Amino acid sequence: MSALSRFWEAKILPRVPHIIRHDFWRKLFALFFTILLSWYAHQNVKAKTEFDTVPVPRVGVKFVSLDPGVTLIPRETSVDVTVNVPKGTMLKNTDFYVECPVTVRQVEENLPVEIKPDMVKSNVRIDNLSIQSVNPDMLPLDIDVVDTKDVPVRPVYDPGELMDGYHATVVEPEKPVQIRGPKKHLATISAIETEKIPLSNVTKSFTRLVQLIPPYEKNIEILSGTVRVEVKVFKNDPRAFDGIPVEVLFGRAGANNLSIAKIQPESVSVMVDSVPDISQTQIHPFLDLSDVTRPGVYAIDIKCWSDSDKIKVIEVLPAKATVTLEAATASAQK
């Protein structure tokens, strides 16, 4: 045994109380652990009593209607929030949101709203959290409310698909349909169109359930999915219109150098295969002189056009006209 060990056992150890001498190394370890734990607790308390001012960018804003029964159209917008939190706290912008109450009057008049710190809410529990500021603190309120509206139905069809000799009348449904969507968009909608109603090879009247087509890019919901549409199909009756004046169409060069001395006949009869309720003013017989550049007497085919796609020209009587053209300068000398 060394001198140091004999000194420890003879002089020091007898002076140490038995309660300490018993299981000494375990007690020494326990003391060390207690000191370490106390130091950690002290550091933790110290950290919680020290704060950091932390900016949290792009915190989402939720607009909440104060008027019962009103739904707001959500709009993606965000603000930057500055918070005070205990030092070392980890934050994300999804930890927060801003709940901004608004009235329908504010929405309809598009008034700006003030964003206050007490509107900032936390999605997670954060001890000793305080909101310092919100930027910007004023936001334009370009959102809308959900509303409903009754509008008439406008059937869509192509009369050109009908067989020759037939015409059709599509009866619009008497009852309107209800649509729902942003109030500002609803104000721009006067009717809802149907899907295209096929008329190929149709010779008899019929009724059909057709789908309604919502307006594009307007976030409009149609609360009635289909409507019943009645299509009345008729066989055309040929009709003759007499005494329609013949128009003359010059080419650009002819208009400057030629004039009409005589046209025979000046009016014609036109037979059309048409729908009812058309007038003579919709039918236009004409002579095309766009290729004529010299004075003389010409026999020209009489052509005809109409300003309605429902009118089909069957025959023009007579089919030709005789036109006498002279130089414009000669006409002026007379």
C-alpha cells in the first residue's frame, strides 16, 4: 500500500461521515448528475426568458364573413408577420394564419380592410408568443360573395345541319334555371346556353333533354343539370317575291370609268325555299360587273344573296339581264 493510500485511510476517511463513505462512488456520480441537470434546467429557463424578434413571411389570410348565410369566394393573399418568441423557437409560415372578418357591404363596395395583430392566429402551440406587427396592415378587398340568380335558357343549334327543304324553330324553355357563383360574375350573365342540339337528317318535330353549358372561366355552377327543349321541324314552302330591284356591283376599275346607260329588266322575281316570317328586303338580286372594263352591251347572269341563312334561293326570273355601259366621261358630256 502506498503512503498516499495509508494517509487517506488513516487521516481523511475516518473524518468523512459514514453516510458519505458508504457507497461513495455512486453518490459522487449522483452528485455530478444533479449538477449537470441543474445546469441544463438553468439554461432552459434562461432561454425562455430571452426573446427573439422573428419575421414570418407569407402568412395566409382567411376572409370570414360577418353576415350570416353569406359565403365568400376565397382569394389567395398573404402578409408578413413579425413575432416575439422565446430564443431558439423554430417557426414556419404555416404555423400561422390571419383571420380577417368582413361584411358584405365592405365586399360590395370593395373597401380596403385593416389587418391588426390580434387577427393573427397560431396553428400550433407556442408559449410566450406575442405578435409585434403585420405588413401590410391594409389590404384591398378584391374578393366576392357567392350568390344565386335565375336566368333563361338559350338553346344552341345549327340550322345548316337540316336537310334541304326543311326549317326548324327551337322553343326556349319557359322556366329559368338557377346558377350560383361570384356575384360580380353573375351580373354579366344574361342566359345559359345548352349543348349543341343535333339536327342532321331530322324531318319531324321532337323534344329532348339537353345539358347546360356553364360559362367558361367564371366559376359558375348550374344548379339544374338538364332542361327539356322542344324542336319544331317544318317542310319549307316555296315562295315567290316579285318586283325586287336588281343591284349592280362594279369592280374598282369599272366604278371609275363606266356608267350604266340602261339595264333590262330593272327588277326580277325571286323564288325561295324559306321559313315563314321573312321579307322581300332580305333578298338581294345583283349583277356582278367586276370583270367588265369597257363600254358595250352585256348579257349578265343575275345572282342573288340573302341576309338570312334560313333563306335558300331556288330561282331568279328572268335569269339574265342586259346591261348597256358607256364611258363615264361620255355620260357626263350629255
